[in-house]
Amino acid sequence: MATYICLMNFTDQGARAIKETVLRSEAAQKAGKEYGVTFKSVHWTQGAYDIVIELEAKDEAGMMAFGMAMASLGFVRTQTLRAYNASETKAFIAKMP
């Protein structure tokens, strides 16, 4: 399964409904299963981003569909990064000349 890091910021709508952020996260985790997306961790953060999530997805299409479905709700803006672990990175390095 592919790993993704999702950096999130509340929209104005999300900030107005901030008291429900944990409930929305729980609902998103449940919805993610329908797309083959599993939440590994969720962190509410200080600084440039409001929430950081680590996810795993069975495929890119499922991750993209899930991301679009969540974006359509209007509570957060996201920046999603494909992440690679050490063994995956070693395999990339091994292909280098």
C-alpha cells in the first residue's frame, strides 16, 4: 500500500465548525475505508498547518477519489504528498547509475 502525508488547513467554514473537527475526522476515517484508504495517524498541529494526517491507500485512484470527496465538503484545504519509507528509497537509489 502507498503512504501519503496530508497537510491540511481549515477553510472559513471549517474554522466556524471547529468544535466538530474530531467528529469529522472520525467520519472521514470511516468513509476512507470505502475508497481503500486507511488513516495511520491524525494530528492537530500548531504552525503552518492545522492538521497532519498519515494515510495508506490501496491505489492512487482510490486516494484521489477520497481526496476529492473530502474536499467537496468544504471544511479543509489539503496538500497531499506521496511518502516513501527507507526500503522504498533504497530501491530507488539502487536504480541510480
